[in-house]
Amino acid sequence: MARASEFNEQDVVARCLAGEQEAWRELVTRYQDMVYAVARRVAGPAAEDAAQETFLRVFRKLHTYRADSGAKFSSWLYRVAYNVACDVAGRRGREAPLPEDFEGRYDGPGPEDLAAGTEYRELAREALASLRPEYRDALELYYLMGKSYEQVAEITAMPLGTVKSYIHRGKKAVLSSLRRTGVADSLAGGM
Amino acid sequence: MMDCERFTDIVAAGEDASPREVEEAREHARRCEECGRLAKAFAAFEAASAEVPPAPAGFASRVMARLPLGREAAWRGSPTGAAPFPKWVVSGIAAGACAVLACVVSYFAFSDPAAFAATVESFADAAAPDANVFGSMIGAFVAAVAVAGSLAYYYLVPGD
């Protein structure tokens, strides 16, 4: 994958608009992980379809992206990815927020972590599934985007205040879920 | 003294909590074992949520194979193959123009059948036995072609 410092997104976008095939390959390669991650969080098992459709839609709509508006291309792209994933998921119809192969990173690995890691993945799935869809989307995008409220607001087209409120409520719901289920005790006990 | 609920609020506030609140929460976590564990579990949750796993192997190639590079662009005259207007606008204009044309043809056929028949005869060898019917048929044909063309454009051409 190209390093961020070597990747000039405006240059690549311009070359894509000029129809340069290699530029499209660079763009897809550069953003595939994040687009896939967004698709995965929103569309769950249909992530592959959603992620592919995202790039197809970008191909058709790239001429509508306005670099001079000040919006970063990546934000515009993730917004497309979010919208496509919502469409593919039937908007808010998804049952499970995380696919079966969701891999939760487990900091501070120890000898008990194999069992605890499995338990944690279950915990994360349950905690997120208990959230209202709008809280869940906002919260997951918030972490994916490096805890940037502004970027979540850009992607979801929601007011900044609403995004902050959703994320705060989402976090509280997760914390309540952790406390209520008592899994935190057993988990942290093994850490 | 801070209670467990207040502790939850501060953890949920994250970076928005003040340094003083963070310090109070830390102090509470040192004294309250349950909240200390909760904070660790939540930190693990946040770390996992920030993970961006790599896209599946071959994903980029599958996407590239689906991008109609050079195909759409060639016949649509645009580098990205993108239409300058939304598809429904183009389809609507085409259908509207053809409908107007059909109305004009029908109008002339009905208002002055003799002149219309003469005009038609000048283009065709066989004279129309009934100019009204013939004119209506031409109008209907043009309208049908317009509708079919617009529908074909809307459903067959990739775009918005």
C-alpha cells in the first residue's frame, strides 16, 4: 500500500478523471482497506458487495467531487461508502453489526488471551448489537476515523452536535452493557 | 466523592472530559475494582473498534475488473464515462422532445388530412387511403419509439 506521504490524492483524482487506468488502480489500492472497513461495519456480511459497489459509484460520480470546496477526497469517498453500505444493508435492516470473522484487537496479550479474546469478540458483538443503528454507525465510524467527530459528521451528513450526542450515548450504552453483563469483570480479571 | 455512574459519564466523554475529571475518574478506578475493570474492558473495545483489517485478498483486482475503464468512456465521450447530467434528466428530455414531435405530426394529420396525405405521398409511393388513420399511426409509432428509447437508455445504460 502506498504511504500517505507518497500519495497525492488530488493528483490521483485528476488522473482518474483523465481516464488513466493506473490511477484508478492506485486509488482502489490506497483506499480499499478503509472502504472495506466502513462497508463491513455498516453492511456486515454484504461488505464485499458494498465495497465493490462503492468504487463503481465513485467511478461514475467522480466528476461531481469538488476539490475546491475544501472537502477531502477521502471524506467524500467514505461518505459514498457509507451511503452505499446503507443501501446494500437495506438501510437499517442489518441484524448483526459485525461479521463472524470480526477480529477484535486485544492489547496486552497474555497466556489466557485465547479464551478471553473469543469472549471479547462476543462481548463486542453483543454490546454493539444492543445499540440503536444510528448510534452504532456513528460510534463505529468515530473509531474508524481516528475519533474525529467532524469526519463522522461529513460522512453521515449529520449535524456535528447530533454526531457528538450519538457517539456519547453509544459509548454510554456500551459501558452499561459491559457493566450489566458482568463480562467486563471476567474479562479484565484475566488481563 | 465520585460514584460509579459519574465515572461512566466521564469515560464516555473520552477526550471531551476535562483533565480534572479524568484525574477524578482515575482516582475512582483505583478505589473501585469494578470500575477499574470496566475501564480496561472499554479500552479494549475501543482499540478493537479502531482496527482497520486489510481488505480480502484480490479485492482490488475484482474491483478493477468491474470498472468499465475505456468502454463506457469511449462511447460516452467522457474520461470517466460519466454523463454530464443525471440519467433521468436526459431520458426525460428525450421523451419530452419525441412526445412533442408526435403531437405535431398528429396535429397536422388531423387538422389537414389532405395536405398531410399529399406530403406523405411525396415521400412514399403508396398513397394513404385514410390520412387521419395513417397520420395517427405515424404519431403513435414516433411516440412508441421515443418511449422505448428512453426506457432502454434509463435501464440499460449504467449511471446514476
